[in-house]
Amino acid sequence: MKRVITGGDVFVDGRRRRLDIVVNGESIEALVTPGSGPTDADVIDATGLVAIPGGVDVHVHTREPGYTHKEDLITVSRAAAAGGYTTIFGMPNLDPPTMTAEDLDSVLEMYNEKCIVDYNHNPAAKLVDQIPAMAERGIAAYKIYMVVDTGRTYPHPAAIGVHDHGELLRAMEAVARTGLRLMVHPHDQAIMDVVEQAFWAKGDRSPAAYGKTLATGDGIIWDTATATLLRLAEATGCKLHIVHAQTIRQIEMFKQARARGVDVTAETNHWALFLGRMSDIEEQGSYVLSYMVPDHHREAVWEAMADGTINMLSSDHAPHTREEKEVGWTDAWAAHTGTPGIQEQLPLMINAMHEGHITLDRLVDLVSTAPAQVFGLLKKGSLAPGSDADIALLDLDKVWTITNEGVQSKIGWTPYDGREVKGAVAHTMVRGTDVWANGAVVGEPGHGRFVRSEGHL
Ligand SMILES: [Zn+2]
């Protein structure tokens, strides 16, 4: 069956053009001059909309298995569809955490049954002897958390944290042999320990203290870890992907490392752009995460996203129940860390585009093209003929208010409740099938398919 998306603009080859898209089955067959497509096709009216390649979000906390009271693979993929994301990569901090090839097979079976959008999964690079077998499954990357939390077991279960430099070295050597990329949450636990203990000694466990701990020394917890990781990547030849990039010195280090030939990519996340002010933390407490990103760093991050030093924007979608967040008002260290956002990230970015922070060209690259290319998804991230028909139709000028009522995620709340934005996702399709249309999720669980990475090539 053929479908024609007509009447709107198409973002292709780095610019916006007035074209129709001809979809044949699961693929984009052609981009044609308006009105010249097949006449017997199913027609999608895209008048006033802009088609971009569907988002590829390589950092999503799906919560299944183990934490399905927060989210599951059906609800997370509903949120993805509503947010214009057509491919998601899940994270390994599950129960059981994904550490072995067997764990990986079992979690991939769950996606196969339930996921509405296409998917891959990032297992933990914790057990070195498991690393080669997991690569054979077609994964795109491994994940390491340098967080070895003091006093809590979630979201970084002690079993999967890696902070010891020797252990990092061995893991990176093993990942380097697979040719795949290692995603790392950079974090200097030793510095975190002394700084947080100073707040605790004063009896201050507030969200503000938590935010100040993470931002201490203008970002040393992030920067010292990043410096170590880059040096280890250089020594081992391991391809590195730094998550949560958010400081000026990290950005400088990425540039310097690349100049020396280190293969490092970086992502930032919606919360660093839209929720990282101390005022956000004071107003919403643990609901906003609550990592503080001072304004001078945020400005540098926007610049680095504009010039490509930060390659991509991932949601780090991290749903928790209100109960798990409420406790943060009296003890931010007892609240589960992370905040949801896969559904709101694209509208927020379009709004930021209108405010002059980013161009449409860069936005499409950050949310779709770059993650597909970096992680070796050859048929994703582009609207060129032959690509999968993964398409988000954007209404760039729609002004609307984000509300808890509109949340598809199981938790039923968003840190952006009440925020007015200009920009919306009108329609999402995964391999030619609608998953989000007319304000409703229409995709069926099980439609999503494993996207094999060719990232080792
Ligand atoms: Zn995360």
C-alpha cells in the first residue's frame, strides 16, 4: 500500500522544501513535486506542517523489567510516539540490570512484544566477559554509570556502577574490541562524597543542596570524570559517548580530544536546557531531577549544540512516581533521580528555535540524523528515498500548554505542566504506520522492531 504525505514542507538535505513524500510499505519511495504522486494512494494532508525524520532517542529509561510501577515498554513507547520519536534505546538500570547476553535477550523479547516504536537497548559494560557476546546481538552501544551512590540503590544499582579507573580501563579495552561505542555518565564519586557529606553535616538535604553538590566547583564532578574518560578512550581506542554534557570545560575537552583523533560524541538532555536553574529546583524540588546547570554553562551548551560540538539531544526520560519524588522535599538524596521528558522535548526545542537558540537544521540533526549516524542506524534519521518511513509532522506555529493530563507516560505528570510552548508534534509514523495522529496514540504494541546497529562498521 502506498501513502502520500501532501501539502506540507519536507526537511531534506539540510533544508526545508515544498515536496510530497511517497511512502511504499515501510519505506520512503520518493520525494516528488506537490501533487505529482500516485493518485490511488492513501493521502495524509500535511498542510501547514513540516515533515522531519522521526526522532532517535538513544537514552531512555524504559523501567521494564523491574520498575513497571513507574513505566513499561508500552507506556514509554506511547510517550515516544506522542513526542515524535520513532526509535528509542533503553538503558540497563533495570531489575535485573542488563549485564549479560541472557539478560539482553530477555529484555529484547519484551520490547518485541510490547514496543510501539522501533528500538535497541544499551546493556551495562560491567561484566567484561559478557561484552563480546552482547555485541553479536546487534546492539548499538554499552552503558557505564560512574555513579556509585552513597546511600541509595536506585537509579544506579550498585551492581552496575563502575567508578574504579582500573575497571574502566578493562571495560574500555573490551568495548574497543567490539568496535561499538561506550556511553558513560561521567561522575566523580569521590568528590561527590566529600561535598555531599559537608551539606549533610549541616543537616541540609534539600533539593537546593543536592543541586549545589552536583554543580560544585563550577562542575568538577563532571569535568574530572570527563577528563579521565577521554584519556582512557585515547589509550584504548574505545569510541566514547558522554551523556549529560553540561559544562564549558567538557565542551573544550571534546574539541581538544577530537583534535587529537579521539572518537568522542556527546549528548545533552532537555533538563539541562529547560529545568536546570536554581529557581526550577526551588519551585519543583526533586521533580526536576535536580541537577543545577548555571546559566553560563547553559549558554555554552546551546552554542555547542549549534556548532555540533555536542552531537545530539537525548531525553534521558526517567519517570518516577510522585511518591518517589515527594520525599525529596525533606531529603533530596532519598528521591529517585531523573525526570521524564521524551514527550515534551521536541515541542520545547521548537519553542527554543523560535526564541533563537537553535535553527531547524541543527534541531533535526540533534534529535534524529546525528544519533542515527553515530549509532549506525542506516535507514533512520533521514527522509531520503530508501530510508524507513519514520516521519514526524511538526506544527511549528501551534501555541499550546503542556499539561499533566496530556502525559502518555504511566506516571501521569511532567515537570513542564503549565508551560506554554510554540511548536507541536501533529503526527508520527513508524515505518509507514501511524503511531500518533489527531492527538491520540494509534500505534499498536508489538509494532516496534529491533533496529540492528551497523555501528561497528
Ligand atoms: Zn539516564
